[in-house]
Amino acid sequence: MESIIQWVIALGAVGCIGLIGCGGAADDEITAQHQAALETENRSEDNSQIGSVSGRTAQQLHPIVNCVAPSANNQLVAHFGYDNPQGATLTIPVGLRNAFVPPPFNRGQATTFVTGENNNVLSVVFNPHQGPIAWKLGKALAVAWENSPPCVPSFAGAASATLVSDSEIALTWAAATDYTTPSSGIVYDICESMTSGSCATNFVVAQTTEPGAISATITGLTANAKYSFVVRARNAVGK
């Protein structure tokens, strides 16, 4: 198993990260070298269906690293998804064409792949000090390591601003979504400025909401003055 781990580490070092098809000589080599190990894993888990999906079919799938986030004991949790561009659902058992490296090859990953891009279907905890972790589907590899994109909320920003009084304004927004924190746990930082564009270049937090808020009232404003506001979402790990 040592050589497969070293190969993945080297792969991460040259930037084979995220949504990737890392086919070619290197991938052919790893397939040949470690087929016996994977088949041993298949037998131990009674994956008799291995080989029921053609290599050509499996190669149409692309695993995705959505993001990584801090976990306990200085570990990271990698969030994986996949893209199935074919017009049909595929079933690929855990084995040579559907495996995690380093072992264990089976980390609870999907074996049924519906069409389209499907994000955050699996999260795996790993120790970045021991190297990256990779999901192999066919000949495509998605490698997660400490420099993979961090998990951050998806947020469209403030949707409306309503004048409440000469010194108050109400801001509203749609709730952010996040792979690591439910919407009810996301907080929102608000920057206010009398200089247009300054919050974009120098974001100073004037107010932070309670978790899960979708509105805020800004008070203490100067009458007849112009203000600009920027709202940012923040998850439980501070991103």
C-alpha cells in the first residue's frame, strides 16, 4: 500500500486537485500496480459485481472535491461530490473503479450515480500531516489536501434595504447555505460606510447577527446622509 500513498501525495504536490481527470500513463500504472490490492478489498467486502460496469462507462464520471473544513484533533474533513454527464443513472460498486486512496478503499462513497452535478454527497475525515486523500472513479481522481478550497457559505448578499426612520434602515437577505453549517447556525457580519465602495476594500464589522437571522435593523444613522452596506455570511468554522 505504501506506493499508492506515495503516488497520491506526489499527485497532490503537482496540483491535481478538485475536479480532475488524471488519466494517462501514471493512472494506467497505478491501476496495474494496485489491482490485486483492490481486488483483495473487493473480496473481503463481497463486491462480486466488480467488472459489471465497463471501464469506458466509469470514465464518464468525474469526482469533485467541493471543499475542506477543520475537524477535531487537527484533522480536516473533505466534502466530495461527482458529475455524471451521461443521461442515465450509473451503478459502480466499490472496487477498482470506485475507491478511496489511501485505504480503506471503501469509505461509504456512493455506488449509484444519478445524472448531473451532485455536490456534498460524502464527507471524509483525514489527517493532512499524513498526506492527501483521493476518490478514484474510473480514471478520474479528485484529491483533497490542506490547500484545497475551504468550505465557505454560498450567499447572494443583501436583497433589500428599507428605510424605517430617519436614523434606521432594515436589511433583508435570503439564508446562506453551507456544507459544514446548517442555515440556522450561520451568522452574518454587516459593514456600513458613508463612503461608497469602502466596505469592499476594507470590511469593518459594525454588527453581527444572531445565528440563522435573515434580516437586521441598523440604528444610529445620520439623517439625510448616504450609506452603503455589505453583508457577509460566516459559518461555524469562521469562514
